[in-house]
Amino acid sequence: MSADAKECAQCGWDVSLNAPPTTDPGDTKARLGVAAGIVVAYAVMWTLISGTPTPASAEPTRAPQYVDAPQVAPERAYQPVSSPATAIGTPPPEVASAPDASTSPEALLSIKVADTKKATIPARDALQYVFGLPDTDQKCRLVGTTKGIGGFGRNIEVFLLSDADYVFWNANPAAIAPSQWETYRGSENTLDYELREAGTYHFVVSNQMSPTPQTIAVKMQVKCVR
């Protein structure tokens, strides 16, 4: 609009009506009502927030407590030892500890199991020779001889049993021995057993089949090679 124009050429506004805005009491009252409403709303919200219980916080997860596994005692190494002959009717003796070997670890194992020149076996009974074979990478065999020197030795039985098989057979000595090796019969035998693993063994000379005592000589030894 030009400075001397009295109305707007586009909208038709009369410039003579230009003046500062008037103060309307209704407008002021409305403004105060709005302000009061806002204050009340804030107060109500604050009251609600203050009255709300604090949410429970989750407890931190405890780290699992691990109990150390019990220490397993190392397996007992079998010592190259043997025990004297004992009757089957009596509990087998403990295998005695052998004296400390002075030889080097590379030495070949040799275990004397039996060297009996005269052993009498009662009728319906047996003798056992217990020996232990240690854990070794050597190849071991039980070798030796039995020889009858009195009585009618045809009924003599000779066999080798593992510790587990001996427990089974000892409960019923009249039964056939569950030997993993060959069973020899007669008064004279040349024996050769392969020992496949470390453990406790029972070399048995049985007179279970005979009604009379028998006298024998026994010579047995464990020999190992590489």
C-alpha cells in the first residue's frame, strides 16, 4: 500500500481502523483460567507420581559358585612282587611290597612267582600263587613248569586267573575255572601265559578232582621283553 492510500486495494481493509489491540476482560479471564488449569494438572500429576511405589529393582545375578572337583588319587602302580602259595580255603594274603629296585627304568622286568621244590596239595583243595604285574610297555609272559613228585598227579589242573575271575572261581572251586588262558592237566606241564595288562594275577594248582593229596614241584617266573 502507498503511504497516502486509505484502504487496501486487494482486501479492502480501511486503514483508518488501524489501532492498538483493545484489552478484553473476557480474554484476560480466559487466559487466567487456562493458566490455573495447567497448574492444577501439574499438581495432580505430581501427587500421582509421588504416591506410586518405587518399582522393585532386580537383584544382581550372583555369579555361580563352582566347587573344586575332588582330587582323584593317582592309580596305584603295581609292584613286581609275588606271595607264597596259599590254600584256596584261606583268604589270599596281601601282596607284599618289593624292595626298591636299584636298576634303571630301562631294565627288563623279571618277577619270581614260585620256586617250590615240594608242595603238598590236600585232596579236593588247591594252591595259589599271587603276583602283581606293574604297568609297563614291555611284553610280559608267565613261564615255568609243574611236576608231580608224589601221588597220582593225573588229576592235577593248572591255570591262570585274573583277580576278577579268581573271585568268581573261589566262590565255587569245584566249577570249571573261567580262565582266559589254556588250562593244563597232568603231573608234568611246561607253561607259557601271555600277560596282556597290568594287574593282580592268581596262578592256581588245583587238586579238586583228586580224593588223595598230591605233592608237586612248581617253578614259575614272569619274564618281559621289549
